[in-house]
Amino acid sequence: MASSIHDLARHLNISIGTVSRALNGRADVNADTRQRVLEAAKKLNYSPNQSGRSLRQGATRSIAFMLQPHPGDQQYGEPFFIPFLTGLQARLADYDLDLMVVMGEPGQYQQERLRRVVETRRADAVVLANTRREDDRIDYLSKAGFPFATLGRSQSGGDTYPSLDIDFERAGDEAVDRLVARGHRRIAAIRPSHDLNFGYLFLDGYRKALKRHGIEGDPGLIADGFINEAGGYQVTADVMLSKDRPTAIIFNNDAMALGGCKALAEMGIRPGQDIAVTVIVDTPLCRYFSPALTAFRPALEPMGRRLAEMLLASLPAFAGPEGPRIIREVWPLELIARDSD
Amino acid sequence: MASSIHDLARHLNISIGTVSRALNGRADVNADTRQRVLEAAKKLNYSPNQSGRSLRQGATRSIAFMLQPHPGDQQYGEPFFIPFLTGLQARLADYDLDLMVVMGEPGQYQQERLRRVVETRRADAVVLANTRREDDRIDYLSKAGFPFATLGRSQSGGDTYPSLDIDFERAGDEAVDRLVARGHRRIAAIRPSHDLNFGYLFLDGYRKALKRHGIEGDPGLIADGFINEAGGYQVTADVMLSKDRPTAIIFNNDAMALGGCKALAEMGIRPGQDIAVTVIVDTPLCRYFSPALTAFRPALEPMGRRLAEMLLASLPAFAGPEGPRIIREVWPLELIARDSD
DNA sequence: TGTGTTCTCGTAAACGTTTACGGAAAAACG
DNA sequence: CGTTTTTCCGTAAACGTTTACGAGAACACA
């Protein structure tokens, strides 16, 4: 069935070395024989065995994407990642690279899965998502000298790896700006715990904007909870029970916002009328929720493409003439004004 | 950095053959030397190079999942697949198998990507999603003798491969049942075109139930459109313009239902009050939409696990003592009654 | 002691590539 | 025509495994 380079060589009565060189576009092969080799390859339906190639070249031509679902009872996981993955995969495919997806069990320690990928050399590089402020996966990869890139920043590992992130800080800032312009002064910020890095960034922007507007922050209006609907419900209920209620809430996660809106509904508080609600990362749920939630939307699919490019630029095998480059980018979000604020 | 089997052999002053046999649990190796090999492996942080293994064994220990986004302008892709992927990946990981994800460009011909995977032997088997009634991917894989399984049935390929599907027929039937019990007689069925197989299955169930209830179907109430929001909008508007309007609509896709509801809203028709709306495959969007949409929900994550098992059972290398088995399963959906009917 | 069996291990080939090296033939040059 | 350069190709090693084969040593048995 599958023909090898030996089959081609036998068929053409030349050596396998020549066949290989012809196929790989090496210069030291006669134009005529190259032609014959290519024709024979087509005729015998030859395509190179990736295992053989990987072994010889020490590169698998595949990139691993590590996706760790947040702990929780999510029925459907994070819609966030499909478009990102689409972009990532599309750009990798341009370079004939495969994408391997490694998902941990929700909440399970992912380090072990990562080690396996690295140590058995199943991938040439890794893309990490869900970066935490202190991320032992980053520490591990750095120490092991294994190439990687991250979706999201972290404090681990220094500036030694490419990373692409959403500008949560600016989004938090803008969200406050918009709410203040609409007359709000008591603005709550609700974000996930779990040491997820974006929660800190969001809060930075939130605080900066408050200060700029001369509003002194009320610590009671900042809260964090489990990054799912139940967590949002819980923490929102808590915040709304404080004696001096907020008139606006910024949620740093869509699932938490949904849970929060449920809590609000039970208290008879209507987003968009009695309270303003803004969500920092938009998902389709925000759009179809009633009232439709004003949210900040990232360009996920282009981000996937971009991170692939950044990763490749950092790999010696793919970097251009200037050699490998480490790039870090932070992308803005687009405000999608809807009905909840 | 990475130690090979040769390093172990040198370190222990024995041959690589013995090392390999010791690591692989072969019987013909002294218990004592095996112990020493295992200790050395741990000490030198050895783990087998997958490329070397693949080359020798002719198996890559990775499974490819082919996901082809439907054409359309979906911002976020299909939430359907994340939980399925989670289950699939989890079970494969139990067998130390990797998951490779191959996504076509939306609407792009996927055959080429598939051929590449097969011909370069990057995976040992393939899992297909979005099966069509006549599916050339299935024809190709069958002819090539390459192992695969499908999420969704097809008319192609006969009974030669494992497949797992949702019982769209029964869901269509039950949906009609429920609506008839609530007094509806004019029930529309809106489904995707594109030759997607589940659209046919759904319609079979729909028709069967109508006949059972002695309702003669109105062909004008059956319509298909593009499988996205715009398609649902369009075809729903058409159906509602017929002189004898339906009192209920069953949508065979969540995005189409959302678009349909938009059309209804513009006509001042309220789901749950003026018309009954049922969705055949539930997604989170159905739950958060307002009114929350009554929908049939599959157990996606368990289905992912199950399909992995079925695929493995069909592979000689993994099948139990009885040898490889071809299994086909159709899973029921659970009705989630909400507010739209 | 001789013969047969079992246990354990080393040797070497094989999987399908790529590539460093060297050599023969052809071309270029004087 | 002799020498040098260029062009082209074959040889063989290497990547890291697994495994068929065989052989030496130990053991059992008569």
C-alpha cells in the first residue's frame, strides 16, 4: 500500500539518496532525474513517512496545545477556545505542522501530561492556555529548555517565551470609563480566583480608572469566586447584600456573569435598568442572554493565527534570517455595547 | 538532556536489547536485571522516544479527529465539540494515545487534509465528525483500509466501521409527540441543508410521529436552510409567511433556532406564548436564550469516551481476546423542558 | 557423564528517512 | 591534451526503538 523511498529508488533504478535529495529540492541533483523522481512519486503515490522523518530529523512537526478546563460543572466547556484553536490550527497547517490537543481532566494536575509530551518528544513545541500568575508549567518548560508559547501572560519564566494576551487591563479601564460616563460611581468588580493571571490584570485596569476619575475604591466592591456560574451567583449575592450596593458590576468572566445575573434576577434587580452589567470577555452567551450583555470581545481566531506565528518565529527551525525572536503582544478588545448597561 | 536506551545500556553495562525487553515487561529477562534497568531509567529520567517507537512498530499512537466547521460566519464555532473532545481525549489518554485535531477551513474541501494524515501515517486511526449522508471521506478511508470511526451515521461505507450517533429520529418523534400532546397540529420542521445526515434522520422521526397521530404532513412546513443563524432566520421567515402558519416549530440546530427566533421576534411572535419552539440539539445558548428554549440534550462527554472505546475495540492492536469488533450505537437524547413551548 | 531443557542475554537487522562524504564523469580552462 | 572545477550520484551511517535468532550458562534428569 504505502510506498517508501526505497520503492521509488528500485522503480527508477537509482539510489535512495538521490531520490531523497530530489524530493527535498536539493541542488545537487540533475533536473532530469528530479523530474523522473517526482513523476514516479506521483505515480506510486508516495508520501514520506512522518515517523521516519521525525526520527532522523529529531523533530515531529507537531505542536501540542494544552487546554485545562477549569474545575466546575460546566456542561459545555469554554466556547472561548474553538475559534482560537481554529486560527492556531490554520496557521500551523500552513507550515505543515500538526496540532495535538492535550486536555487535562478538569482540576487535575496537568504537569504530568505535560511532562509526557515533552519527554517522549511527541511535539516540537507547546502552546499553553489558562496561564496562571505563577505557573509551574512555564517553570518546567523553561527549565527543560522546551520551546513554548502562551495564550495569556504570567509572572513565571521571565521574557523568555512568546506570549499573546488580551488587554484585560485596558478593558477593565474602559469598562469603568464607560460606566462613570453614564453616571455610576459605585462599581463592583467580580473576578475569578484560582490565581488566574487575567483576574489581576483586570483589577489593575479597574483601579487605575477609578483613581483617574477620583473615585476612591470600596474594597467591599471587589470580590472573587469560583470561575463558573455557581461562583458568580454566590459572589454576586454577597456583594449585593452589602449595605451600600453597587450600581454597576463588571464581571471578568462570562459564566460568572450569567450566574451573577441569576442572583440579580432573584433579588428583582434588572440588568440594564436597575443595575449596569458589563462582561469582560464576550462569548455567544452574552449575546443571546436577556438582556443581551454589554461585553468586550477579543478577536480569537486571528489571535490563534498570530500566536502560531509568534511561536514559529521563536523556533530556530522556522525563524527567518534574523534568527529566532521572542515576541510578546497584548491585543485590545472590542466593546460590544448591548442592553445590560 | 534526553537519555536513550543506549544511555541506559551503557550505564548498566548491558545490551540495549536487554534494556528494551526489561522496560517492555518481556518475560525473558532476569528479575534482578529488570529491577536495575527500571531504577536506572528513573535515575536517568528515561522515557522512550516516540518517533523511534513509531518507526519500528509502524504505529504512531495517535488518533486524528477531523472537525470541519460548517460554512458560515460563526463567530464562535460549535460549542458542541468541546465536551465531546474532552471525553474522547480522556479515554484515549487512558490508553496512552494522543489526539491530533485537524480542522478544515470552513467550507473547504477536507479530503486533502485527510489524505495527508493517512498517507504520511501521522495517526493510527481517524475520528470523523459532521458526517454527511454521502460522505467521500468515509469512502476514501474504507477504500484505503485505514481505521476510523464516526460521530454520526452515514450511508457511505456500509457497516464496516464503528459509529456513534445521537438518536435524531427518536428526538424528532418525541418532539412531535410532546407538541401534539399540547394541542399542536401544524408543526413545522426546520433543518439544515448541506446533506448533513442528521437532518434526514430527524425528518424521519418527525414524519413517523405525525403519521402515528394521524396528522397529514404539510410539505410547506418542512424547510431547510443554511446551518447558521442567518439560515434559520431566512427559512423561518419564509415558513411564517405561508398562508396557514404553523403553531409550533422544531429546529434541528441551535444556531438556526436562534436565527428563527429573531425572525419571529421581528414579526411580533413570542416563543412560548404565540408559538411553540423546540430545538433538537441543546447547547448552552438554548439555556440562556430568552425565553429559554426547550431542547433535546445529548450526553456529549460520555459519548466522546464511548466512541474512543468503540474505535479501539475495532483496532486489532487494542481489541480484546475476541479480536476486533465493529460496534454501532445510537444514543438517546434527554428532553430539557424550558419555556419556549 | 551425557543429554535435554530452561533461563538469560547479546547480536544484529529492521522500520523510513536524511545527509556527510567521496568518487566518477563531465565540463571548463589553459 | 592535461589539469582543475563542476555536476551528479552512490555509499553508508545515523536517528531510537523492537524483536527474531542464537548461544552460553545453569539446571534437571537419567
